[in-house]
Amino acid sequence: MTKVTTALVLDQKKVQDPELGIIKIRVTYQREKRFFTTGMKVAYTDWQRLERMKGELDNRIKDENFIGLHRSCYGYKDTRKGYIEGWLDKARAIVEQLGPNFSFDSFKTQLANYGKVEVDHTKQGDVIQALINKQTAMQGQERIGTASLYGLVAKSLLRFVEQLPNKDRLQLGLPPIQKRAATDETHELSFKQVTIDFLNRYESWMLHEGKASQKPNGKAQPASLTTIGIYCRHLRAVFNQAKDKGIITNLEYPFGRNRYVIPAGRTPKKALAKIDIEKIKVFQPEPDSQEQRAHDLWLFTYYCSGLNMADLCRLRWRDVDIKANCFFFVRQKTKLTRKGDRMPIRVPLRDETWAIINRYSDKGRDPDTYVFSFLEGTQTEKRAKQIVEQVVKQTNKWMRRIGQKLNIDGDLVTYTARHSYATTLLRNGAPVSMIGQQIGHTQSRSTEHYLGAFEDEDVQIYLNSL
């Protein structure tokens, strides 16, 4: 077999700044070279230091950022977890595993899925295992938020079942707990045991202590109807799969009319009053500050079809039509669940939004680069989600401070901008169907839930016409 070699190299071609580069894995096979990104953007000076220290890291180095970079590239020994592989270790392990079956395509696939847990297809009748399998499948599709929810539902069900006294367990058809041990099998819960009565009791428990404490030995708090609805819809999804596979029958299916009805808790959507929106528009934040960035991102959302932060951060220059003065996007929230109905949303650009773009975008407008550089160099969807969450957190923090300065009675978070966009259109006579199209809804009922209440002065105008 022809030998396959791997090495880490710095690619500076696709980075505008000559002092930066992206670390890539160079794989050489049959005199052909291919490059696979690690997603790590580094300074050229740090890369030179890495090149000098390919082996053991010098103990005299105290720079935490550089230590983390070196470990990501070349691995390290952890006193508790043993050896933690770096990118070069992973590449070499994949080459060894593929052996005579090596190809660049197979290497790429193995690298993308390295370390991911295989879905366990055993215990097909177990609800908890089905939820965990679903979580793993979503992780494989890089649907990190959805994956996290399936894991939370599994943990919630386990908490509910484990706290049930034997008397209640007997009524629900669950085996009694004689003596709990660390390795017992009381965690199993079959689909057939999750009945209408079970779900009603689960809902009641959730309303009292469904929100687990984040502190050790802390007291659980009530969960909202909205949370219960979200959890039960994810639970219903694995029941639908079980029914399709013949694991349960239609008679054993506990959801639906005259069975268990999932609660439809609804959080009031609070759009800002017109006068408060005008205050935000004319507010002058401190230049080149976190305050200005938050103010800019909030207004960009408000002006641009209620674009949420996940879609804003993923906006690339290939999505922008400069001649038509607009951009197009498919909502991150629905692009995987509605593959057959991916109608891009067209968002006109205006002077205010161009000014915001020009403050944060790089001078180069390569089609593959992001308009806002938050995710530049990010490789995994898990890391991208973490960055988006941090952008949202910081934006909300500073917008709340702006709200205090302006004496605005309302929570100035990013979602307020989205709700205010939709409600402002409604107040100005836009039809619900058009508003729904602009914010990415396929059903008018979803849009109606989104729209805030009319202001008192608007209501009075309508009443005066009687």
C-alpha cells in the first residue's frame, strides 16, 4: 500500500489579514495532496511557536490561549481522563483505521464523524433509549439545539419515574423499587408503560417540580406549560417513530383527541410601542463599544424581517444581491425540517442596515465569507451554536442597559426586535399573510401568535368608528 502522510499546515490564502491563517490537515496520498480544515484561525506568530514545539509543550509557558491551541493540535495527557487526542492524532488514527481502504472521501467522512457515538438500536421498546438515540441522530445532523432537547426530555422522564413511590408505580404498571443500586435497571421505561394516566401524572409533576435545580441538593422549581408542551411534543415524536416501526399499536398510542392532549402554553409576545422604537432608533451609543454593537444588531434584526441571531450570524456575502439591494436567507430553525419547502426570504436593505454592515464586515466580500464575522473559522455546529448564544447574551445584556437609559418599560432582548417588526407591520395595515412570509412562517396561525397587542391609541381609533 502507498504510504499516507499527514501534517498540520497554515493556510493564509482565504484570510484577508496577512497576519492570520487557518490551521488545516494536509493529507498526502499517491503524490496527491488534500487539505482538511480544523476551523482554527490563528495568528502567524502563534503558528511559528507551534512549529517550534511540535512535541511536548514547554512547562515554562503560561499563556493559556497558546496552551489550549497546542493541545488542540497535538493532544495532551489529562490526569483524570487519560490522553486527549489532538487534530494530528485524529488524522493519524483515521489513516490507520482505513488502512488499504484509504481514500480522500472516506478520510473526510471519518474526520467529520470522529468521536461521535453510534446510535444504539437495541432495546427498541425502551422510551428512554429511543430519546437518547434520537439525540445522537440529531447530533450527527449537527442539529445541536434539537439534540439537546431530546436529552433533556430523557433526563426529565428519568427524574419523574425515579421519584415515584411504589404505590404509584404499581398503579402505572411500573415494577416496584426494592433497593436502589448504582447499576440497577430501574431506568428502563417501555413505550407501553407510558399511558394516558402516566402522561397526566407527568404533567402534574412538571407543574410542581419539573425544573431541576442547577445547584447540588437544590430545590426543584415548577416548569411552565410552554416547557411541558415542548417536552411532550419531542416525546410524541419518538412515539410516532415507534408506531411506524410497529413497536406499539394505534390503541397503545397515548396522544391525541380523547387521549392525552399536549398543553399549548403560550408566552405573551410583547412588541414595543411606536414611541419606544423611535427612542431606540435615535439613541447614540458609545462608539466602537459593546453598547454600539448590541444597538446595531438589535436594529438590524428590527429592520431586516425580524432576522434572528442564528440567521444573522450565518449570513454570507453570497446571500447578498448588491444590485437588487437585498439579501436572501432560509431560516436556520426550519431549513432541515422543511427540506421540500425552502422558500428563501427576501429582505430589502436600506441605508441604516448598510451602515451597520459596513461597520462590521471585512473589506473583502468573498462569497463564502460571513457578512458578520462572528462564526469565521468555526468548524462545528456545536461551537457555532455556542457563539450565537454568546452573541445573543451580550446583545440582550447591553440592550437592557439601553432600555434603562431610555426609560423603556419592556425587555429589550433580540426577540423583542422580531416581535416589534411583525407588530409594526400589522399596525401599518400589512396583511397577516405578508407578515408571515417575511418572518418565515408557513401558517397564518403561527404569525397571529407572534403579533403583539395593539396599543391603546390604536384601539381607541377603531372604537371611535363605531
